[in-house]
Amino acid sequence: MFAGAPQYLVSGLTQGAAYGLIGLGFTMIFNTTGIINFAQGEFVMLGGMLSVCLLGAGLPLPLAIVLACLATAAIGGLMERLAIRPIAGAPAVNAVIITIGVSILLRGGAMLAFGKDTHALPAFSGTAPILALGAAIQPQSLWVLAVTLALLAALKLFFTATIQGKAMLACSCQKKAASLVGISVARMALLSFAISGLIGATAGAILAPITMTAYDVGMMLGLKGFAACILGGLGNPFGAAAGGLVLGVLESFGAGFIASGYKDAFAFVVLLLLLFVKPSGLFGKAGVERV
Amino acid sequence: MKLPVIGQNAAQAALFLLLLLAVPYTLPNEYYLSICILGALNAVIAVGLNLLMGYAGQVSLGHAAFYGLGAYATAIATARFGLPIPAGMAIGVSLATVVAWVVAAPTLKLKGHYLAMATLGFGIIVSIVFNEAVDLTGGPSGYVGIPRLALFGYEFASDHSYYNLMAVVLTFVVLLSLNLMKSRTGRALRALHVSEKAAASLGVDIAAHKRFVFVLSAALAGLAGVLYAHYLSFIAPASFGFGFSVQLVVMVVLGGMASVWGSVAGALFLTALPEALREFEDIDILVYGAILVLTIMFLPDGLAGGLSRLSRRLRRLRRQGDAS
Amino acid sequence: MRVKAILTALCALCAATCAFAAEPVRLGAVLSVTGPASFLGEPEKNTILMEVDKINAAGGVLGRPVEVVILDDETDVNKAVLAVDRLIKKENVAAILGPTTSGNSLAVMGKAAAAKIPLISCSAAEKITKPVNPYIFKVAPSDRLAVARILTHAKAKGYKKLAILTVSDGFGQAGREVLKELVPAEGFELVADEVFGPKDTDMTAQLTKIQGASPDAVICWGTNPGPAVVAKNRVQLGIKTPLYMSHGVASKKFIELAGEAAEGLLLPAGKITAADKLPDTDKEKALLVGYAKAYDERFKAPVSTFGGHGYDSLHLAVKAIANAGSDKPEAIRDALEKIQNFPGIGGIFSFTPEDHAGLGPDAFIMLGIDKGDWVIVGQ
């Protein structure tokens, strides 16, 4: 009965790390602007597709990935500058609809630019599986986990040791107070979109060797990322990462032990039950309301 | 002489109905009628969703599920169990209502994005059930053989007759919503949107009011679902997924929050837009996205807000013209 | 006075041009050019565009050029219904090609039949032509034929216990139904029945579970990219159990996606997939190789069976118009039903009033993958 458990755990953690990274991107933008960015999944798609495209153009893999992530960060920044900032002051739901519009644009643009085919990226260090504890681990899974941890550490450093990071934290606590002490809230919003683009694209690039990528993968991944950051408690980057891991493992165990067709349903049922018991997620602060 | 509010609503609705019934005679081709029928179906859901979102301030990213529950219930009841169509329709609307009532209690305690996530999760669970319960729903390839709508011995066989029916249903839903919002309940809903604490201190039963409007909007989505199933004679899970839930929210916001007429406009606009953009062939998706973004940027109160601003400006211009 | 003169001149001009250029034969097509099924719809559209040019360069049909109005349904059932409505009521087409997917075909069949317009679906579901609707035909081979091909191969290998792993969309569901019926009926034991979502990115959980049931072989039914993930996960888990794929991945794209993990996999496929590997004695070889070459030159993309459905639906419609000597929908329908031994990309088509699918079991060959290329392992 529990024979497959180690394997399910490994698969779940890999998937979950990716969900967590995507959730991290949501959190960055939400904290500084209060917006749920529906285009977050498209950043993930762009990270994967641009890497594939640049690799195809003859660049070495590491360079292709770095460039793809930077380009996506630039797109994130542009999105804030062109579509989000002009409507500052409008209700948050308007901004959310704008992000839906932008996600349609990015998806459509990617379809026209890269075509409708699915593409695979080569694994960073081979595909020979590592056998441990009754589970087969892909080297790429280790990459995913390692990059996720590295990004989390970098963010931690950013928020605690840099002036920009502290300013951004200030924005998330109290926008008005932040602007009164001389922090440019608009610049912080721009920065948060760019960082979010960077994180999303990184997730897309490191996942592409395992899951492959196409112009339309963004929506589903974005959805899972959103679920991850709600599960962990909105506004808490480390909660989002943890929420992602929990979600991934839930899905994997659901597929293994219940019925594979209902694995997403299983994960969402657990998520709903959890919200009913703990209305602000696993690590969210109760009573915080930002609508 | 000024009509009482209810009378004003009735007069507006009667005018709206006349306008809708006249539309088919102005269309150059019967093909446009199919778009109008789908538009009217979406408008019924959007008006209901706006009661929840625009007036009561509660987000739902799962309304496609209620639409689907209505459609599948009547499909299974009539095509599989051979029940008469009115019975199937009643079952469809009731199922959406009952499920909404059950879901509402724990869900509506959540706030903001958590509520959005919970409704989203509910919608996804329902659409997975549509996909996986193959024996009951026919699975991803869809449910065939649903009878075309017939009531009291009259079959709505032609698109024109179905359109007329939809015009009447939509008018009825609009009138119901207009009157509701002018009623005591409507005022209570708006109050709780602004501040739940203030509304509660005035004696409004917050939980009961939220639940009422959630169930009402789900019932309207269920109604649209049964009418959709008996119009198309075929349904598939893909029509009731997350994407459609998002589209419904876009219709409401694009039309204008807290405006019944805005939701009608938003639904008709977003249903017709992709058909109108067929001329652009490959880049239609880009044009669609751009129109969405630009509309929200330049009409922050949606189509309804934009229209009322336009009419105000026209009136001012006319007054200036009269004065000079 | 002057206005009237201009009008008269215009009328004369119009009459003159009309007399010179014969009015085109108008056909319509509803294809999933975008959306989840675009991997089917796009090659279908490309093929139809290419073949229309070829037909017109050769003088058209009945001395008139052929014109195909292609509408994209975005793999959305509502859009497919609207598109068919538009073709029938606004574009006044004589026959409809497509839709691409089974669901959309089932949804629009009633509309076409009610308007008495023949429809040649590019999708595979058996429900489309069973029971036979006088106006509805299809060109994609039924899944039943592909499953039978796999089971024949498995039987020859002496396998007893089979496991299935199917995608939870229309394609996978149709395959799963046939598999669950034929696997026991052919004397095999079905030891595991797992599914995965069309957008799922990891199937190790399902494969682990299947391994627990120790089957002799696994049959995976899906379209890209899911099966490529399955193939990769299989290698990753070190599973040696033989793996069959479906014709849903019968294109070079799959080998590209799965990479080394594709080695040794088996699948049933239309002959077009490995046209150049067919023996020269094969009667269809010249046609298939010609089409593959032309497609590759024009669109710079490898040919697939799916584009072939576009070819077959268009050429069958044109052939019927030529045979009938008329482009009246009723006449096209009657002529379609009489077509015999028509060589298409998907196989040899013979329609009868009882059979509107028209293909025999020889539509599929069994292919293996070796060093990144196809090998024919069974005709």
C-alpha cells in the first residue's frame, strides 16, 4: 500500500518547489501593491520559452537562461509602468482585470512569436536518476530544490540587509507612512514587478527540462502558484514557498493513493478545508484585511 | 410627474424588452442571432454575479460551476432519465441553489483574496467532477442528445423563438435585480459592502444577507445553465471551467461594478467581441487583450460609467448650445 | 444624370467580370487553429490552404475555382457552434470540413444536418458516425482500429497483463473507453487504469502505482506533451516494462520532446508518419511522400497524420462535387456516400450508406522508435 510513498514525496517536493517559487512571485507584487497578478503564470511561461528560443539561437544554456530571466524581469517592469501605474488610485479589482488582459496579451504574443509547439529544455546535468531511499531522483529535481532555496535566501538577504528591500517591506506595512518617510512607492511597485518577473522566469527555466514548456502553460501554473501563496498565508514569502511544497506533496499523494484523475480536486479540497478552519492560511496573520 | 421607483424600473424594463425584441428585425443575417442568444445567457449570469460582487462586495471566481451544475442536471434528468423538460429545468436550478446554499456558509466567512481562492477552488473541484465522473456526465468529450427546449407543447425550435425567450428571461432578471437593489435588502447589501461592522451595528444580519445574495446569484447562473443546455443540445466540461469564471468577472468589471445595465452591456460586449475580431485572423487574441486593458484604463467605472459620463457631457454640450 | 451613367457603367463592368471569372465553389472549414487542439488544427489549416492552391492551379472543379472559408473555433465548443452557424447562414457554403475535435464535432453535427449541409469531420470519435446521420461523415480513423493494432502486437509478444494510463481529455477518454472494452475482450488482464491531466507535468506517481501492479506492458493514451513526460518519467524511474503510445503522438515532435526517453517505444500510426520508410510496393507511397515533401517545403514543419485529415476532408468533398457535377449540398452528400477506393492520406476511403467512416483496419501500421527515427515493426 505505501510502497510508492518515497517516490510520491520526491515528485511532490519537486513540483511543490516550483509552485512555491511561483507563489513567491505573487507575494512580491501583492505585498507592495495589494494586487493579485494574474499574469504571474505568463512570467513562468516566458522564462521557459525565451530560454528555449535563445538556446535555439545558439547561445549556451546558462547564458540563455540568465538572459531570459532578465528579459522577463524587464517585461514585468514594463507591465507595471505601462498598464498598472496609469490607473493608480482605481479599485484593486480594476488592476486585477488589467493583469488578466496583460496575461492574454503575453500569451497571444508568445503564441505568435514562438508558435504553438511544446518545447523541451535539456536537463542541466544529465538525466541519469539518483536512487536513494527507495525513490528515483532526477538531477534536475535537485536543481529545482537548490535554486528555490537559493532564491529564498537571497530574498531574505534583500529584505533584511538592503535599503531597497527594507523600503519595500515598509511599503507592504503601510504605504502612506512609507511615502511620508521619503520612499517612492511607485518605484517600489516597479521593482516588485521586475523581481516577480525574475522569480517567475527562473521557475519557468528550471522547470522546463522536467515538464517542458509551451505558450499556454502559464494559466495552470499561475493558478497553482496562487493556491500556494494562499495556502501559506498571503503576504508571507516563506509561507508561499512552504504552501507550494504542501500543495505539491498533496497532489502527488492524491494521485498515488486516491485516484489520479481527482488529484487536483484532492489538493483543493484539503485547501478549502484548511481555509475553513484557518481563514488566513497556514502562516498568515489573522485579522489582516487588505481588499 | 415622477413615477415611483418600482414603476420607473418597470418602465425601463419594458422599454428594454421592446428594444430586445426589435433587434432580430434589424440584423442583416440570422447568424448574428446565435451570438445574441449566447450573449443574453452570459448577461443573465453577469447580472447575478454583479449583485454579489458589485453590490455586496463579495468576489466569486467559481460561478461557472453553478452554470455547469444547472446545465448538467437538466441534461442528465431529461436525456438519461427521460423526465419532462420543465422538471429537468427545475432540478437544474434547484441543484445550483442548494449547492450554493451549502457552500455559502463556510465560504463566505472568508474575506478578500481568501474568498476568491475558496470560490476558485470550489469551481475547479466541480469542473474536475464533470470531467472525471464519466458514467454520469459523459466526461471530457461531452454530453450529447439533450432535447431542445419545449414548454407547454411549444418547441423553441428556431433561433428566433429562442432569442425571444431569452429576451423575456433577461428582462425579468434585470427587473428583479433593479427592484431588489431598491429594496431594504439591497440597501443592507450595499451597507455591508462599505463596512460590515457599521452594517452589523445597524442591525443588518451580515451572514444571512451575504448568503442570500450568493445563493440568488448562483440560482441565476443555474438558470442560464439549463437554458444553455436546452439551446445547444450538447455540453462539455470545458465550457464550465476556471477560464469562464474569470471571463464572467471580467464582464462584470468591464460593464461596471454595481450597475445592472452595465453587466448586460459587459456580457453582450465580451460575447460579441471575439466574433467581431475574426477579421484580424491570427492577431485577434492580441487585439482582444489590448481592448480589455485599454477599456479598463480609460473607463475605470466600466462601460456603464463611461456611457453615463458621455451622456452627461452631451447634455452639458446641449445646454451650452441652447444658451448660445 | 451623371450618377446614372456611372451606375450603368458599373453594372456593365460587374456583369463582364462575372462572366469571365466563374463563381467559386464555396466550402467552409471549422478548425481548432488555436487553443489546446491547435497541434491538430494548425496542420489541418495549412494542408487545406496548400491543397486548395494545388486544386485551383489544376483548373479547380467543374471549371470553377474552389474557395474555402476557414474559421478558427479556438478549441471552444461555443465558438465552434457560432462558426458553423456563420458558415451556413452567412457564408452559404456547400459543405463543411471539420471540426477538428470530437467534442466540437458532436456539438455542431445537429446544426449541419438540420440545414442539410454535408459535414466531413476531422475527428475520430465513433459516436459521430454511429448511428449514421445522412449528412455527417468523418475521415479520422476510429480509436478502435489503433487499439486493435496495439493488442495484436501485444498478443504476438505473449503479454498477459496490461496497464493503461490515459489523459483526461476527449482524446484520452475515447481511448480509455475502447481500451477498457477491448483489453479484456481480447483475453488480456487489465491490472491498472490510471489517468493524468492534459496540463500535468509529472506522472511519476501514476507510473509508480502502475509498477506496483507489475504489468507486462503499459499503454499510454494521450497527445503532446503528456506522453513525452510519461516517457521521461519511465526512464527516470528505471522502468523496463514495454510502453506503447497512441497515434496521438505520431509525429517527429514527440521524439524531439521525449529525446532519449523515446527509444524503444512502440505506437500505431498512419502510414504518412513514416512514408519514406514504406516498401516501394505500397500503392499509397507516392501520394504520401509527395504530400509530405510539399508540406515540408511550404511550412518548414514535419508532416503529421493530422494534416492528412485536412487533406482527406477537402479532397473527398472536391471529389464528390466532381462526381456529382454540382455543388448543391444535397448532391454532394449523395456523391460522398458513393465514393469507393479513394486514396487519401489516412488510407483508402470507401463510403456506403451504412458506413460514413470509410476506413479499414489497414489505416494503421505499427512503428517503433530507434535512434531518434521511426522503424516499421508491423504492417
